[in-house]
Amino acid sequence: MNPHNKIRILPALEEHASDWTEIFLDGLRRYRWMMRYLKQQNISKYDVTQSFIQDIHNQTQEEQLLIAFYNNRPAGIIRFDRYFIPSTTKILSHFPLVKQRFQRRGIGTALVKQGILNAYNSGYENIWAECWSLHQREISVYENFYSKIGFECKSKRYEMNCNISDLKIIQTINIPNFEIISNENLTEEFIQAISSSYKVSSDILHSFENLGDFETAKKFLIQTKKSFDSIGFIIDCKLLKYQNEICGAMMTATSNIRGMILEIGILPNYRRKKLAKKAIIDYILQMKNKQVYEIILGVDSTNIPAISLYEKIGFIKTWMGSMLFLENKGKLNLE
């Protein structure tokens, strides 16, 4: 019998909570760092189950939580969610996860394929997969898996983190005629500043996502804001001006404990004037006053000037990431 005939894939429901938890934890056990991480964060089996149940209750039409059964035994899981780029969905990091006893039976590939077919039926045209880890070994495992089924890596990335209490920054940089104008709403000026700065960007992902196009950037930023608004972050769209001229923009998201620099761009004619450094330090000091303990941002691993700037301010590389795009649909017989 063809082993693929033994695989049955269903939308995951609350009744699958214990199965989902078992597969999730079993699938992560091969990565010791991940088990240590869960232990450090005090995340128990009960917590995973309750988190899954909550996710099911809050699930939107843009999400997919699928579970695979092999000979009617729970074997694998996968999660999809809408990406910020129009008409695009994304397989979330660490997925698919397959119980070790059921690996090498095509279950992971079947989960990916079914999720993609569902996405196409829902009107999504483009498929991404993301991988994040504290160790390169896990990234390599997922990159190898996805490359065999038609995905190509478009951007290797770092998440960078700064612990505000460890920083020695006590005052801002003095740059005459520099102004930061905050707005909780997205304005045409802000979107144009981000889009124009990303037309000439050292971050490969910006180019591939076509964020230099105003309409694409607008849809991207609207979806970004919507997503972070929905989980309780406060969004600030900071328009940057130098000598009364717009020189760039920065979007931040802030919770009670964490700040995030989601987007930052300086127009080409205004670079190398320490304007980005000034904007970031001002945000750090603002967060310090609010007793936020850390700030996070993401950057392409080849964007050396940006990485150098962030490290000089006090950010350190934490998580490694890989963004992969489905290029060859033929490998999954999707054409």
C-alpha cells in the first residue's frame, strides 16, 4: 500500500488539544536548546495545551492549524498564517512538526501540500515559510526539507535584542534640526517615507517583497499594524524630519514589557548622518522611562552597515532566521 494513502489530514479542533501538545513537544525534543528554552520560560505541557485551545478559539479565517493522522494515529501538525505581503500566507517557524516514530513517511510534505492547496483555494497566491532558531543546526534541517519541495531561501536573518537595563546610554544624540513626529495612525507621508527608503535598501527581503512600491508598502504596513494591534501592542508611526524635510520613518510596537522596531528606513540622501542612530536611541530612552526591559528588531544577515550600527548601540544577535519562498510548485505537483 502507498504510505501516502495512510495519511489523513484534518483541521485541528479543540478535541485534538492533547494530540497537538504531544506532537508539538515530541517534535521539538530533537532540539535540546528548545527543550531548555521551554523549561527556562516555565512552559509546561498544560501550558501548551491551553495555548492551543486558546488559538483554536481565536482562530481567524487567515489561519490554518492542521493535524495529520497516520493509520488513524496522530502523527504531525502544521500552522499557516497570513503574511504581511498582499495575497501571501506563511508557514510558521518550527512547522511542520512530526513525531519521531512517524518521520520519513512523507507526513511533513503532505501537511505542507495540503496547507498550500487550502491557501490557493482561499485566494492566496504566494507561499512563504519561516525558520527561527538559536542554533544553525535546526535552521539547516528545515532549509534542507523545504528546498526538496520547491522552496528557496530569500533572506537569512538575525533577531537582535537589547536589554535596556544593561545599556549605558543615558542621553540622546544632539542633532540640530532633527525632528521625530509620532502618530498612532499610518499617514501617506509615513508610507511614502518607508517605501522610498526601501527602494534602495541593503535588506534583501525589502527588495524581494517589493516594498519600494508605494501600494505594496501601504498594504504591508496596514497589515503589520493590524496584526500587532490585535495582540495588544501600541503602534507608533514615527516620521523623521531633518532641516524640515522628511528624511525617513520608523514603526515601533510596544507592550508593557517589550518594544519592537518593526520598520526603519532613511532616505538615501540623508544616510551617514547618524539619523537612524538618533531615532533608535530616543526610542530606547523612551522605553527606559516606561520600564520596558527589552527591545527587539530583525535584520538581514548581509546588511552589515545596519548590524554594525545596532551592535554599537548595544543590540546583540540572538535568534537566527531563514525566510523561504515557494518557487518550484512542480516539486509538490501543484502546477
